[in-house]
Amino acid sequence: MLMTGEQYVESMRKLNLQVYMFGKKIENPVDDPILRPSLNSVKATYDLAQMPEYEDLMTVNSSINGEKINRFTHIHQSTEDLIKKVKMQRLCGQKTAACFQRCVGMDAFNAVYSTTYETDEKHGTHYHENFKKFLQYVQEKDLTVDGAMTDPKGDRSLAPHAQADPDLYLRVVERREDGIVVRGAKAHQTGFVNSHEVIVMPTIAMGEDDRDYAVSFAVPTDAKGIFMIVGRQSCDTRKLEGSQIDVGNSEYGGTEALVIFDDVFVPNERIFLNGEYEFAGVLVERFAGYHRQSYGGCKVGVGDVLIGAAAVIAEYNGAQRASHVKDKLIEMTHLNETLYCCGIACSAEGAPTKSGNYLIDLLLANVCKQNVTRFPYEIARLAEDIAGGLMVTAPSEKDLKDPFLGKYVEKYFRGVNAVSTENRLRMMRLIENLTLGAAAVGYRTESMHGAGSPQAQRIMISRQGNLAMKKKLAKAIAKIEE
């Protein structure tokens, strides 16, 4: 039931994905030099699951059939599962220093699992059974599944049904005896190009007038009517230059896309929500909670790499003994471990849903993500401070290897004499990659807006913070009777 990394790569070759980038169709996304590093990041989740030393984190026995499966396809059965999820994500971040893309599908599985159970309980539908059959298929094939929640949204002041263009939120445009037809788009889709299937979910809580937009389902990523436009990243075309040094992280990366659903048919057995608008908000809240928990693992793992890179470059610069450098490394570690603490805490305080799977503590998950919107920026700032200006002014690898220019680059960009200029430049480029380059998409800006922008967490913290209880505590201590 567990694919190897190479088997995963070959399985992606078999898909007929419709991928566009830079104004042209990409006929072979698997081997495209800009896209391949993102595929390698997903491949790492398969490779790690094959290693005995990581078996406890990367694999688990299925709650559906008892077979050994990749944890990325698991339904959480305990707080221990929730904690191991965060630890697994930290490990994957450490190994790739990039977004490994399977978290969003795992979080969608668990949100849809409990929401379909409660929808069926109220409406007598069969969504939960639909989903369990789909999940069993995913587990047996060890598939990568994208979770698609974010709609383009258009005018944020208007509900989905009130938009000037009704397709700015994905919607049902036709209901047939054998299924539905949907139209719209999902934006910022991390990993869609590297996924076998996609679970689509609504993006906001909805009212009765938005019934056609309250839809959740799963389809193959190469289903008829689906195509994607890959987004640009900072320094993305460096991957076309054939330089290992200049890209900073030559093996791993991430990718994002706008995915268009142009009248896509969804069969009845793949539908998980279809007009039950009161459960749209439930699904959104639970998915967001799980995904905000995830950031307490994945961003921490990438942060570990960035902290390590800052410590190494301090040594290469001969500045590792400076008290201010030591203090900055301590601060970076403090911030990173605080994020991890939040991810572990919301997991340890999790509780079972009606369906039996475990949900994290939503308040603590939102606190986790609120910190993630801030701390990676400070960690990145401190890394840039320690690295120095050469991080962004260094000449290219071609200059370093040039017969005439190379000796001058070697001579004038050497730090401590025991370290080669090439190694110094390699570490500088890795820091650039994580703070300003292609990986900054996943480490910085995704930390801000992924799994909900900062204000979304503040709203949830306000709702779940139980201020009334805290006021009662204070009045009791102060002996106030009303």
C-alpha cells in the first residue's frame, strides 16, 4: 500500500494534466526544470516513509482496514496521532527546506470526515460513506491529494451569489441524476500539479442564497475540464540556467497554481456536500484549524534549516564568536520552538468529534497560526542580518567558474581561509532562497496568508477565547457580586 518515491514519480507521468506556464502548455510537467523541484518535495514524503528510522512518524495503521499506510492519508484517531502529525511535518520540512504539499490533503480528509458525518446525521444524506470509500481508495493507492478551498472571491464585500461574475466562487451549475457539474476556480493551489486527486471545499460560511456554492467533492486532477495556470515565484527562471549554486536549493521547492474548473462533472459517489449550506462554515472552520496546526510543524522544519544556515554562514564569515550573533541565533531558536510548542499544544488538547476522528483545540491552533504570521519574518530578518549583503550581491556561478573571472571571485569573496569561496556562496544562496527567493513563497508569504490571513485567526481567537469566563474569574477574585 506504500508507494516508493520512484513509483510516485512514474504514477504522475501517467496523468494527463493540463498545465500552463509562461503562456504555453507544459507537455511534460514531471521533468520541467521549474516544476521538478516541487515534485521532488512530494517524492520525499514517499521516500521517508520507506526508511525504518522514520516509520513511526511517516506511517500508521489505517483506521479503515488496518493496513499500513502513509500518515499523510490517515484519519486522526487520538491526540497521539495529532502530535505525530506535527512531528512528521517538522521532519519533512527539515529534509526539504520547502513545501512538501501533502498537508493540505491530509487536513481536508480530516475536516471532511467529521463534517460529512454530521451532515448525514441532520439531512439523511450519504456523504460520509461516499467519503470513506474515496479515502479507502486513496489509502490503498497511496495517492497525493490536493485540498482546494480558496476561491478568487472577487468583491470581498459581496456574498458568493451577489458577485457580478457568479463564477468567482466555485459553484454547481447543473444537477443531474448521476451527479453535478461545477464551474469556477481555486486560487493559490499549492501542489495541485503534483497531485493525483483533489478535494474541493467551500471557502467561507454561507447562507441559503449561496446554496449552489456550498459544495464539496473529489475528482482526479486530470478530469475533463480542469486546467491550471502555474504562478510565478521570485527567482523562478534561475532553474532554467543550469546552475546548482544560484538556485539555493537545487533539489526541492514548491509551486502554486490557479486551477480552473470549466464545467467539470462530478459523479454522485464523489460528492461530500451539495447545497447543505449550514455545514459550509463548519467544514471551513475545521479545515482551517487543522491547517493552522500544520504550520506549527512544517514552518518549524524549514526554520530549522534556515537557523542552521545562519549559524554556518556566521562560521564562514568568521563571526560565530560575536556576542550579538550568538544572541540572534538564540532568538531565532526561541521563536522557532515557540511555533512548535503551539503546534504540539493544540494537538495534545485535541478531542474526538461525533464521527470519532480527533480535532485539534481550535483556539490553540489559531494562536499557533497567528504566531506563524509573524515569527518566520523575524527569523528571516535575523538570518539576513547574520549573512550580510553578499547574500544578495554575490556574482553568479558562471562568474565563479569562468576561466578569467573565477580567480577574482575566489580571491575577493572568500571569508575564513579554511572555507572555500564556493561553499560560502552556496550557503549565501540557500539563505537567499529561503528569505527572498523561490522558497520564500512557502516560508514567508504563505506563513502570512496560508490557512487564513492574520485577521481570520484573530476573529477565531475572539470567538473561542471565552472572555466571559475570564471576567467571572476576575470578579470572583475581587469579591464582586452582581
